Amino acid sequence: MAVILPRNNEISPLNSEKEASEPSKEEDYKENGALIKNSISGHKLSEDGDKAPSGSLEKGDTGRMFNGYSAVQNPDSPGDGDRAAPVASAPLQAPAAARETWSKKADFLFSVIGYAVDLGNVWRFPYIAYQNGGGAFLLPYVLMAVFGGIPLFYMELALGQYHKNGAISIWRKICPIFKGIGYSICIVALYVSFYYNTIIAWAVYYLYSSFTSELPWTNCNNKWNTQNCTNYFLKDNVTWNKYSTSPAEEFYIRQVLQVNKSSGLDDLGGICWQLALCLFLIFIVVYFSIWKGVKTSGKVVWVTATFPYVVLFILLIRGATLPGAWRGLLFYLKPDWNKLLTTEVWVDAAAQIFFSLGPGFGVLLAFASYNKFSNNCYKDALVISAVNCLTSFMSGCVMFTVLGYMAEKRNEEVADVAKDTGPSLLFITYAEAITNMPASTFFAIIFFLMLITLGLDSTFAGLEGVITAILDEYSELLRKHREWFVLGLLIVCYLGALSTLTYGGAFVVKFFEEYATGAAIIAVVFLESIAVSWFYGMKRFCRDVKEMLGFSPGWYWQICWFAISPLFLLRLLRSITPEVDENETPNSGIHLNSV
């Protein structure tokens, strides 16, 4: 498809060749980082002083400027007959404060990578992959990434970078009738903060418990253990049956979560004070990481985004040396091509790549809005998506080397050991495997530190998406008081998370995860893709991208945005309805044998 060029009647009168060739006579102004040219100025300058692309004026107001002057030609002005002269329809206003930008390009990359690579990459991708054909799952996963996830990821980066606005106010420049999408994004992000940070609090409690010579989930001699506790690591010839529970499972259920004190959502019980304290410490770290904006959070992610890769590499080497590791890798990667004939595999692949890359939460819009106007967001989208997918694959190798080891020790099939998804895969299965490793305390500490840093990155990003959206929409009221606004937001998030800190909090976490966010986010991104491609217009969007990057998106990207991505999102509707087997209880995601 040929590069799309603007029609004659769409060319702004401010972009004539004569005007472009004349020197600048007065300084240029900016609004929210977008380039706003004074009506008697010849050049538009970027934030770095370089000449900027010509279309930096807000679209939809052709021939009008934001500093109170009209771009209509003044017939009484001498000379320069084709120059738009100012008409004093309003007094000249002071230029708005320049929008904050990333200190370095790497700050942006690490922040987005930290957001995209989260706890779900560590537990969900390995389970989904082995459940849907092992190595054969990689084919639908890659196809869904290429035609669905990456185009949406690229679209949001381009939108945020061009319009320099958060998830709410950006719709004034795209299609105002869809502004409700921005508010929906903020509400969903709050729901996520209510339960996601609680999982990090669990990891903090495990980290605290790991600073001991013997890990507390090693044996069955603790006050929280029951008669069903079976320690097959330290004893030979131990029979494992369907009623057996491991020390790690009972520590997770009866000591950390204390689910045995609750019967379900209708009986949550009191608050676990130790988890409430852990969550409080998390929010303190979060506050002092994001209270000043991206210039501070961009430095923190240099540690939180890189440390997980160091730990994953160490754990991969250690796991590969464990007895039975090859069984886990073989189970993980052995292709089952018959699975590709089922619809569920393709739906699961679409859901995995969508929730992994994370469009629709306002984060990509927010982070990209702090980029320089000419930043190559196209290259960023490709690089970050590739890193995300490779991290998921690497995490699967790490997890399944340990699951193979577990199967070897239990004398079971890998399928029986790897039957659980969700946090239990990390806090029970992997924690249990660590106990029998040499230097188990060291591996436990770095493993749970990795989980904490993975979670913190996503928390920084999710909250920054909400903060940017609200501050941009109500800038005159709140922008000068960012620190207080962030404090108030975190207080709201903490209070909203109290239900997840109760004895039945694990049930609330599962409820939020399955019912509160999935359908809403898919609907939000579907409407977003329709609004941009069909209402804002593909031609206009492509011209926006060309103004930033110097080239227009090709036919592949245009087809994906216009047709394939909306269809991709509609296919996900099936994946948001939990399937409960006939003999499965509503609380099956949590081990309750020992309750």
C-alpha cells in the first residue's frame, strides 16, 4: 500500500513552503509538550531546539492556534500577503509549562519492559503453554502477537507520544464521545491495585520468613501443620495420596493466608495483620518511587527491571542441574500438534499475549506521552514485545526444570505436579522445590526478591497511568499538588485492598482477577481500536505517525489496526468466562485439603 499523503484541503495554511523557509522571529510556545507555534513565527522548534515536524498543531483546529490568536490572514497587514497575521481576538497568554520528559531513553524502555514483564510471565505463561500443546503452543502465540498484541501495543505508544496526554484528556483530540474510555481505564486500574499488590505482600512475607537457617515450610513440626502434612523430601518410602499436603502448602494456606479461618466470600473473617503490614511497606516504597514523576520512577526501574533477569538466569542454571529437570523441559516443549485444531488454544494464546503486553490500562499512553516527539516508538514496540515474549519463554524453562525435579522426588508424572496455575505455582510448588536445594535460604531470598521487583514494576506503571490521566485532565487543580494527590491515591488503594488482607482474602483476590478486570479491559481496548481506526481515521493517524517518525505505517499495520485487531479482541470474549468442571469447587484455585 502506498504511503498515505495529506489531501490538498487538509494541508494547514501554516505549513507553506515560503513560511518554512523563513527564519524564526519570535519564540515558540508549547502546551503539554506539543509544539504550539506563535502565529508570527516562521519555524516550530522541538524541545531540543531542533526543527520539528510540521503537524505539531493540535488536529481538528486547522487555522486556529491556542495562544489566543487566529491564523486567518489579516487583509490590512503590509507585505507578506500569504502570511497569516495575528488578530487580537484575545490577549497573548503565557506559555504553558513544558511537559516532563524522561531523563534518558533507557528510563522509558526499562519502565515499559518492567510494566509488560510481570508476575504473569512467571506463572501463567508456563502453565498455559504446557496445557495447550507445549512447544506447539508457540505457533499460535507468535501469530497472535504479530497480528494482535504488537499492533495494539504500537498503536498506544504512537497515540501517547503524539498527543502528549493521558488516558482521559487524550480523547478530546481523538474523538470526544469516547472520553468515557479514559475514566473506565482508571477504574479498572484501581481494581487491579486492590488485589495485585496483595500478591506482592505475600512475597514480602515469604522474603521475611526466608531469613533463617531452615526455611519454615521445610518440615511438618510447626504449629500450623496438620496430620495430613507429608514431608517426602526428608523421608524415604513416603506414600503420597490425594489427602496428602506438603509443608509448603500448609505454610501458604494456614500461616500466610490463614484461609482455614474463612469459609469463602460470605465469611471473610478478620484482617491478617502481618499481611497488612507487608502491604503498608510496599505502598511506602511505591510512594517514594513515583511521587515526583517519571524522573524518579525512571531511575528506580533500572534496578527493579533488570534484577529479575539476573535471578531468572541463576535459577535456570540451578534448575538445569537438578535431577529430573530434563523431564520437565521435555514435558514443557514436546509439541502436541493436535491441540492446534482446537479453538481454545488460539483463544488462550490471544489472551496470554494481550494481558502480557498490557494495552488498555493507560500505562503505555502515559509513558509514551513523556517521550520526545520524534522518538522512534515503532522500534520501541518491536523491541519491548520481543523482550516480553522471550522472557515468558525463559520463565517457562525455569519453572519446568523445577517441576521435573518435583516429579522425580514424588515419583509422579510432571502433569500431576504441574496441575496448578496461579500464585500457588510460585508460593507452593516452586517454594517447595527450593527447600531441598543446597543453599536453600539463598535461593529463597533471591527468588522472592525477584517476585517483589516484578510486581513493583507493574505497580509503578499501573498507578502512573492513573496519575497521568487525572493530572492531565484536571491539571489546573492538581498538577501543582502531585505529591499530595499521589498520597491520597495510595491511601484509596490501601483501603480498597483491605478485603484482600482478610482470612478469606485469597478468595477476593481470585474474584477480582477473574471477574473485575478481564472483560472490562477487552471492551476498553476494542472501543479504543475502533475509535482510532474508524472515527479518528486511519489516514489521519498514519499522518500523525509520519510527522513523528518520518515514515508512514505500511499496509500491514493499517490492516491490523482497521480490521484484524478488533477481530482479535472479539475472539477474546470466550476467554474471559471461567470454566468450572462438574466436580470442581468455586474455590478450586486455592488448596484447601489441609483446612
